Amino acid sequence: MKTIENTEFGGERPLFASHDLKLVNVTIHAGESALKECSDIEAIGCRFEGKYPFWHVDRFIIRDSLFTEGARAALWYSNNLQMTDTLVEAPKMFREMSGIILDKVKIPDAQETLWHCRNISLHKVEVAHADYIFMHCDNIEIDDYHQDGNYSFQYCKNVVIRNATINSKDAFWNTENVTVIDSELNGEYLGWHSKNLHLINCKISGTQPLCYCDNLIMENCTMAEDCDLAFEESKLQADVNSVITSVKNPTSGVIEAKGYGEIIIDENIKQPADCKIIVK
């Protein structure tokens, strides 16, 4: 493997079509597509300032590095990435990718990040301003994660999340096969139109949660006082260790809670309209 150390590049495609290359303390200045069409790249202690540095790249490792705001849309159409101990200030990262491992990564401007990606693993990752993060992604595993940003995980499939705090309006809309464990979920309209959403040991807050769900399962969860008008038109099995402020027109299944502020069953309830609502 060739090594390049302690140098700088700029302009258009300075390292185009490089293979088996190690970069150590290298700065990529303004320009475009510094490492396009590359493979087997390792970048350690590097600084990326130019646009689109890693497009159409296969098998690459990035450690102890910085993507400045100017390095927007830095990683697209690429596969098999390992990124550790890195700060990503650039917006709109990770599109149309497969095989993403992020460990101890911070993304303070994560709007429209991680779209149409597959086979993703996140550990000790923090994201902020993360509106529309994880759109149309598949096969995701997340542990020790903090997120601030709305409309997250829409249209995702096959997701497991552990030990997370997710502050997000409209999270998990139209998802399929999502499991969230030992986590805190804060935001309005959680999980609408989801299929096979499974919440275990979770704390939930926000108005009108978990409506229009198909096969919602809740185990040992708690719901804050602002969780009103919950479960409308949902098919569910819910074990809730708190009082639920209000439940409205669940379709079928069983809800067990410590109590209910209000149970609303009206003429708009959908058939079979046989949900059992039980006080523990």
C-alpha cells in the first residue's frame, strides 16, 4: 500500500482512481471529487474541505479526521466504509451506500443524511439538526445513539436500536420491522403507519403517538402525560407501566396500563373494534 503523508491537495480529482492508498495528515482543499472511483483507501488524521471527496469508492477506512462544511455530500455511491473518531460538519452525507460502520462519530449538521443506504452499523454516534435522517434505509443496527432532528427513519426496514435518545417529530413513519430497546423517544406523532414496530423498555413522550400501526408491540414501556389520543386505528399488544392520558379508537388487540385519563370510543372506530383496554 502506498502512503502519502503531511501534504495538501486541491482542485479537481487530484487522486482520481487511486487504489491501495494510505493518507496520513493530508488536507484536501476546495475542489471536487478528490478520491472518486477509488478502492482500498485509508485516511488517518485527514482534513476534507472540498466537495464530493469520496464518490464511487469501495473499501475505505477513515479515522481521526474532519469533514468541514465545504465537504458537502462527501460520501455517495460508495460501499464498505469504516469511520471512527471523526467529526462530520459537512451536510448531506451518505447516499446510496451499502456497508457503513460508524463508531464514535459526531455529525452536528445531519439534515438529509443517510438516504437509500443498506447494512448500517452505528455505535456511539451523535447527530443534530438531523431532519429527514435515514430515509429509505434497510438493515440498520444502532447502539448508544443521540439524535436531535425531525422526520427520522421514514420508510426504513429491518432496524434494531438500543440505548438511544431520539428527539424527533414524526419518527418511524411507514417503517417495517423496527425494534427499539432501552431508549427514550420524544416527539409528536411517533410511528404512524408503521408495521411490526416493537418497543421494549422505552420512555415515550409527545402527542398522538403510535396511530395507524399494524402489529405494534410494547413491552414494559412508559408514556408521558403529553401522550394523548394514542393508538388510533392501531392493531397492538401494549404493556404500559404508567397512566395513559388518553386512548382513541384502537382497532384490535390488548392495551394494559396503570390507568387512563380518558378512553375515547366513538362512531369512527374501525372494525373489528374489539381491542381490550385493561387496568393493571
